[in-house]
Amino acid sequence: MIRSRRRRRCIVLLYAVVYLGSVALLLTGVLRPSIYGSVPYLV
């Protein structure tokens, strides 16, 4: 029981980190395209 809860919590944390990271990249790419250059979608 405890192991499954820990594993589930770790998976949820990983998904949250990946989701937040992708959202941050999208926001930075949309708000500041000059940092990545003319093609921000490659990054």
C-alpha cells in the first residue's frame, strides 16, 4: 500500500514537472521569441 502510494505520488510529481516545464517553454516561446531566434518551435 505505502509503496504504491509513493510510486503514484512520484509519477504525479513527474507529470506535474513535465507539464509545468512544457507550459513554461510555450509561454517563454510566445512571450519572448527573440531569445530563441526566428524559429522558437525547434527548442
